Amino acid sequence: MTQQPVSSPRRAVPQSASRGKRPVRGGPAGGRPPGPLARLGRQADVRNLSLLGVLAILVAVGGVTEPDAFLAGSNLQLVLTQASIIGVVTVGMTFVIAGGGIDLSVGAIVALASVWATTVATQEYGFTGILFTAVVVGVGCGLVNGVLVAYGGMVPFIATLAMLASARGLALQITDGRTQIVTVDAVLDLGAPGAYVLGIPPLVLVFGAVTVLGWLLLNRTTFGRRTLAVGGNAEAARLAGIDIRRQRLYLYVLSGLCCGIAAFLLIVLSGSGQNTNGNLYELDAIAAVIIGGTLLTGGRGTIVGSVLGVLIFTTITNIFALNNLQSDVQQIAKGAIIVAAVLLQHRTLRRTGGV
């Protein structure tokens, strides 16, 4: 009996070819099952669609309970305008949390930047002086936070909590508890209906620009990839050649920059500077980031989800105000949404193997 050669064409054919090259069921065309990142991508799309669904339900509720007031163009402009200020803060918070940190000082930084930019001495420099001061104060506070966390080795919770107390105290000292009225017409005119572009308030346009830039920075640049790498596994990021201390410093500076921009928008909206500005902004921003899908442990962030979270919370606040409902019920509703979002995150982590 003649032995079949080892180089027989039949034996040279791969096993997958002998079975008609059928891919693994449920996998991509290459025959490999979808990896954890692909599963997370699909879940992110589903989560954003779910958030859009929640927002649509809230709009429907507002339209049914107070159709004349809620669906009025002026009210929708108000909702978007109010969402713009906390939305800009939330974009910066998304980067910090995605990078594995936390920033409890954003509200206090907004307050400090707003009162520093509306002092009589600052207003003498007009529009440019107010804008420049608000941005510089925000960036300066973010720089201090970044240095304490990245190079001082302080826990982000403690460092930013200290900044919260210090910034609030300094804001109170500057104002002496009084409201500082803005007298610069160029600033006040930005909040007037005459400055609207195609019916869109300038503050909303700024929010849109910050959102687009934030999305591009997080999803289309090396900076964004380094942010997620540091948040996902700092030690692995260090071994890969990323300067994790410098990256964390940049994240807090970026958060401070967003706070400075938000402070200027708040000045335009209110026409004043107060030491109570930005009250509880840190909680609203963190809540919006959480329900948007950014992991509290870092390593994953979504600007789109965070913006949808801001719109959901702002819409809830508006509906409660129009229906004359108690603010405590509103806070309970927000708390329930946060708990549900965190539980959903834990479930997602278990299904994706802890990624």
C-alpha cells in the first residue's frame, strides 16, 4: 500500500477551507468573534440611543403637562441656554473622569472666575478684559489642581476639595457678599435677543463649538488616546511611554479652561458676578458624565453621552419649574437616574469582562 505524501494537496488545505470558510457565528467577516472594544462600541451606540429616547420622553411629558409654556420657542431657547453653561463644564469633567480623576472644584472655580472678572478694575478693560480674566483664573485654578494631583501625589478627591473650599472663600472675600453688576455693554449685548443667530443664542453656539472640539480632542487625537490609556491602566500607560503625570496635569488645566469659559457665559447670562455662582455644578456635571456612559474608574469617555446627560437634567429642571413642583422631588428624580446609570455601568463591565 502506497503511503500518501505529506505534501498532499488535500492535507495542505486549511481546515477552515475544507468547511467552506464559514466564519464563526456572530463574528465579523474575518471569522474572529467581536472583541471587547467592538462590544463597547455597540453598547455606546445603544446607550446614546437610549438617552435620546429618555430625552424624547421628557419632551413629550413637558408638552403634555404644559404645552403652551414648554413648547414655546422662548422656553426651548432658555433650556438650551441654561444647558450651555453646565454643559461646557461637563465637557471638561468628562476628560478628567475618563483619565481616572475627579474634580469637585468646578463650581467654585466658576464662582471665583466670575467675580474676579466682574470687579470694577477688570471691567475698565471692557469685553476683552472680562473674557481674559475669566479664562486665566479658570486655567490657573486647574493648573494648581493638576500640580497637586500629578506632581504632589495628592488624591484627586482631596486636592479638588481643597480647591473648592479655597476658591469659594476667595470669591466671598472679593465680593464681600455683594453682587457685582456688569456695566460693559458689549458683554450684556451677547445675552440680548438681538445677538441671536438664526434664533440660536450665542451661548448655545459656544456650547456647540466646545462640544465639537471636545469630541474631536477625545476621539481623533493622540491626546484623547493617552487620556483613555491613563484612565484605563496608568501603569500600562507609563510602560508604553506616556508621561502620566504631565497628562493628568493637562486634564485638570483643560477642566479649568472649561470652567473659565462657563464663567464668562454665566456673566453674559446673568449680567453680574456672585460668590454663589456655580453652586452644585460639580454634582450636576459628574451626574451628567455618569449617565452619559463615562466610567467613574476611567478608561472610557463619551462627549456625546455627557451632553445628552446635561440636556436630560436641564429638561427635568425646566419641567419641574413649569409645573410648580418641589425642588426636593426633582433632586430625588436626579438621584434615581444616577443610581440607575451606575448600576447599568456595573452590568456593562461584567458583560465585557471588566474592560
